[in-house]
Amino acid sequence: MTDHEITEVICKVHELLTRKKLTVSVAESCTGGLISHYLTVLPGSSAFFDAGVVSYSVESKKRILDISPETMSNYGVVSEEIAREMAEKIRALMQTNYSISTTGNLGPDVLEGKERGLIYIAVSREGQTYARELKLKGDRKSNKKEAALQALMFLFEVIGNDREDI
């Protein structure tokens, strides 16, 4: 994605959250805070952005987000189940309307038997959590950027598809 396309996505998400008076929180693993950075790059983000947590290690996922050790052992940290649980836990913890989470393997090596570029993103709102699998083909840096932008576009899509304002 070009810088112009990145800015366009950020502006669309910023405008939607502001217009609908919604709040969002973020739990990031593989994106390492990049989603939070994108959400706060424009002025006025304090109207909708509550908090971002980078829970990169297994231990921080347990301690900060209270992710179930059983879910981790059954599915691994690179899984749809972990992405869903991360999104649900941060939304409940921060009491926001929506939340975003990311977990995955940016590379360069295989992790938990899962190939480089396998990323899971989730968006949660009260009563519903949506997840998506990404299979990215770039290097570590481009995969990180692409995962963060895909997560923001997923949030935009979910909010746009919601029939009611929360």
C-alpha cells in the first residue's frame, strides 16, 4: 500500500468513529502497536481511541488480557481463537464499543508449525466478535503494515455493516 492509501484508510476510520461517537480499544501482538499508532496519527483521536495494549509474549497475554491458558495450549497463540479472545478481553476491560486484535507470525521463521505471513485479526462489539485469517506474502515489515491496515479496514467494514449505533 502506498502512503496515500494508508492515509485514506486512517481518515475513513477516524471520520466514521468520530461521526458515530464510538469508542475503540486495541490488543496487538504481531503488529506491535502499529494499529494504535495509525488510530492516533490524526488530531482528535482522543474522542474515540481509549487504549492500546501490545501483548507480544505469551505471559503478557495471560497477565494483561487474561487469555485462557487452555485456549493457548489447544490452538496456539497464532490462531483465530486467540484473536477473538484478545478482542473480547480488551473491549470488556476498557468498556469500549469496539475493539481490534491481531496475532500472527510475521516471519521470517515458522512459528508453532504455522508459516510466515499467517495472521489473525478480530473485531469485537458487544454480543459479536468477527475474525479473519490473512495469508500475507511480504517480508516482516510489509506484513506488519498490511496486517495493521487490514485490521483497520475490517473495523470499518464491521461498523459499516452494523444496523444500529451502539
